[in-house]
Amino acid sequence: MRRERAAPIALAQLPPPVSGFTGREIELAQVAGMLDPAAGVVVVAVAGLPGVGKTALAVHAAYGARQAGWFGGGVLFIDLSGYDLAPVQPGQALDALLRALGVPDGHIPDGIEQRAELYRSVLAQIDDPVLVIADNASAEAQVRPLLPGPGPHRVIVTSRHILAELRARLLAITVLDQAAAVVLLEKVLQAAWADDGRISGHHAAAGRLAQACRGLPLALQITAALLAADAAVTAEELAGELASEASRLEALRYADGSGNDASSVAAAFDLAYRQLDVNAARLLRLLPTDLGPDVSTAAAGALAGWPPRLTRTVLGRLAQAHLVEAAPNRPGRWRMHDLVRLYARQLSDADFGERDQASSQLLDYYQDRADAADVHLRALAGQPVPTEFACRADALEWLDAERPNLIAAVTMAEATGHDQVAMHLPLILSEYLAWRRRFDDWLTVLTVSRDCARRCGDMAYEASALNHLGLALREMRRFDDAVSAYQKAAAIFRETGDWLGEGSVLNNLGLVLLEMRRFDDAVSAYEEDLMICRQTGDRPGEGVALDNLGLVLLEMRQFGEAVSAHQEAAAIFRRTDDRHGEARTLNNLGLALRELRRFGEAVSAHQEAAAIFRETGDRYSEAIALENLKLDRVGQTAENGTQ
């Protein structure tokens, strides 16, 4: 028997150190003192202005602590995107950390508290200290569930705000002094061009550059990149251009929540923007249209309406100018610093027509690709599938990578008046979100679909959204809400004469009634569903209804009738070549056979179910079938021992 492979463990997530890091000797020593095991400090919270180098300090401190041998268990790193339009929620952060710790998908619970408890429990089983870096947090509530329980593990949190209620050792960092700022400029420039003396040989101009950047590391990095990109520009010329931008800083002021304005960053961004060619400038304006945490090269191309090669070239130019960067551990994806994103969004505000066209193109791209991926997920053996993906695994990989962006796209579609996408994309994503057990996301997008359909008066979409919403609510064990959603959906389908839709709702309603142990009501729902399926010739629907009816009969201890229902359903799925439906039914059939003490037949059913689940990539269901198989064999052994 094949054993399920363990989920991979990712405890080496420390990003590479930032080029030109300097001027933080005192802060590094402070953080090191806090991380020293003898200090007993569990949480270090680093705060400061946007772009001041909080992440760089945390990363360099972590490297030092690793070299000192303090964190033999490894490092976990998560960007909480606290100041983005779609910040990482505590439940999402815990999900990512649990996966990094090797917890399989199917073992991750739904609730935040349950995830936090499991996270602390998994960490408690690791003897060597682990360092967790929670980067870019916006509030204590975003971080608190990520804190470990008692033990040797430690946390560094970075935020624009001082998180005074986190019960952490606090450290506020400020801008670099003049000398350190000049050293940073020199280090970054000479890392690109070893013999470049435009900073080291021109102290007065270098000082003016540092002053114009106001010692903010992000602005200094961009300024050095401008020099590196154009060997003809002198430090004196660049300093003069930066100084001349003062009249524009007031309009580009950024309030970071601390009462200070990082206006020098806006000046550097503006100057960098003016140095871009037409294509790079246009793409910079368009990138914030995608509300996800990062963007793929293909999605960026959809925004601009460009082919992949041109898109990659232009993204490379923006990366060279430090206006975008490659997303860590996400090949082919790009992200913007939050201040760059804000600056670019302000630029796009000046041309609503350009942004609206880009929004439409991006939403069309996400909907078309998601639709193609969904076909792969639902396709039965031998059915034609879209060529956008090589196989089902390829489609799943794309959906996994784009999930945050797809969820954000639904919200954007609703906000920008793209009603058809807001109604339809959530339905396309339903199979995937259910498969990956992303119930929070599922509920979010389906609620958007339902509300948009009601606003538009589209009864068909409203009923479909309610039907899918019931599925999500059932998985979240909100049974009363699920029943209400199904009843509303059934009423709409009945009113519009959609028998197939009504039958689908009745089938799903029966599952909730089964969970609620309202067995007679569930049987009635399935009998009505079966009548509709047989009258309309819906053989796949008939198979599903029979399989679920068998589950109800099993709970009612009518085991013989349950076996008959499951066997009839399995035969239908076999004839329609629905391998996954067949596996699900065989698994349920085995349960009924076990109750009748027909252990040999139960073993065969569960063996076949596990094999098909493995074949179709449903590892969660495969694990369930294997567990059932184990129980069958225990019963079989006991039965043989008594004979």
C-alpha cells in the first residue's frame, strides 16, 4: 500500500540581505541583545516610517542571530501586507505558516483560534528555537495569533506603527544620518559599477543627494539606482534635479499614520518616473490596478495589452529602477513597495480612461484563465479541455499562485461596475476553493456574486450564487444559514422554471439536512431531486442524488437500502466515466458494507476508492478512504478471529 508523502517543511525562509545595508550598527546590537536567549524576550517589534529599512534591519539581525547559533530550528518569514488594500488576515497568515511547518492541507482547521492552537502546538514539538519574522503588520490583531506559546521560539515584527499593546520589546528606528546615507549611496553604486567615483569623489554633491533623500533608505536606494542606470548623469546634476522637485512634494505627500510625511520618497519616485520610457511609465501607472499582493508577468501583460516578451522586458526596466522587484519565492511574479504602489496609483488617477480599460482587460484575463482552469478541474476522462493548461495539475498550480489576486479581482469587479465578472467569476472559482478548502475566500466571493446579482435583478445568477453559498456555509458548519440559502435558491429556480437548477439545490439541501440529523426531510429532498433528474434525463445528477440518499439511509440504519443506493450510483458514475464521483460513492458504499459486516467487500470498495482519489489528485479524500480501509481490516481480523 502506498503511503501518503509528508508535506514539505519550509524553515529556511529568510530573504537575502539588502544591498548597501549600513548605518544600523546600534539598532543591530539592540535587536541582537533582545534575541539573545539569555534575554528572555519573546517578541521584538520594530517600528518606523515607510521605507526606513525595518525589513532590512530584521533580516540582517536574523542572519546575525543564525550565525550566533541561536535559531537552529530555522526561520519563518511572512509578509502581512498590512497597509495594502487587501492585507493578509490572521487566518490566512496562520494557514501559510502551518503549511510551511509541514501541516497537510486537510489537517488545517477552518477557524482562526483552531489554527492558532495548531500552530502553537506544532512549534512546541520543535526543540531547536525557531525565529518567526512577521513583516509589514498594521495592527496588533494581525500579529497576535502568530505568536508562539511557551518555549524557545522568538518573533520579530515590523510595522509602521508602534504596536504598544503587543507586549513586545519595542524598537523605533529613524532615518539614517548624513554620513550613513552617503555611505549607502556609495555602496549601492559601487556594487553595480566597481570603479564608479561619482559619490566617493564628489563629497559635496553626495551630501546634497543624501539631504534631498532625507536619509530614508528607500529613497537613497532609488537615487543610487538612477545613477547606476545612467552613467552620463553626475551627482551634482542629480542632486539639482531632486531639489527642484520640492514644488511637487506637497501634492504627493504620504501620511504614514505617525504624523510624518515621507515626502522625499515621492520626490525620488517622481524623478524615477520621469526617467522611464513610455512603455515603462505606462506599466508603472497600471500595475496598482491589480489589487493582489504581487502580479504575474502574464497579468501585467493583460493590464497593458502586451505580449509576454515585451511585458518581461518592461518589467525588467522597472526592476532596474527599483520601482518593482521580483516577489520572493514566487518565480515569474512581481511586487511593488507600498509607497511605490501609492505613488503609481496617484498617477493613474489622472487618467481614469486608461485605468478603466486596463481593469477590463485584467478582469477578462483572470476570468478566461480561471474558466479554463475550472474546466480542467471538472473534466471527466476523455473530455476535451482548454489548451491554456497542459494538464489538471498545471491548472491547479496556476489557481494556487493567483488565488489572492482572483479574490481581489472579484472585489474590484464589484467596485468598478464590472457586474458580469463580479457575478460570474465567483461561480467559476467555487470548485477550486472547495477543493483547496479555502472556505473564507469562498464565502467572500459568493457573497459578492449574490449581492451583485440582486442589485442587477439577475435571478439566474442570484440563484446560482445562493446554491454555491449554501455549499460554503455547510462546509463552515453554519447549517441554518445554509438551509436558508438553499431554500431561497430553490424558490428562484422553481419560479424561473429551471428544473436542473432546482434539482441541484435539493441535492445540496439534503446534505445539510443530513448534517442536522433531519433524516426524513433529507430523504424527501433526495426523492424530489431524483424525480427531477429522471424526468430531465440528468444521469450525473441522478448518481449524486442516489449516493447522498445512501448516506441518509446509512444514518437511519437502513443498511441494505443504503448499499443498493450506493451501488446504483456507482454504476451511473461508471457509465458516465465520472472517476471522482465513482470514488466518492465507493467510499460511501464501503461504510454501508462494513455496517452489514461484509468486511471483504468493504475492503475492496475502499481500496478502489483510494486508488481513484490518488489518480485524480484528491489527497484529502484519499486519506479518508485509507483510514476507512484500516477500520475495515480491523473488523475483518476480528471477524475471522471469532470464527
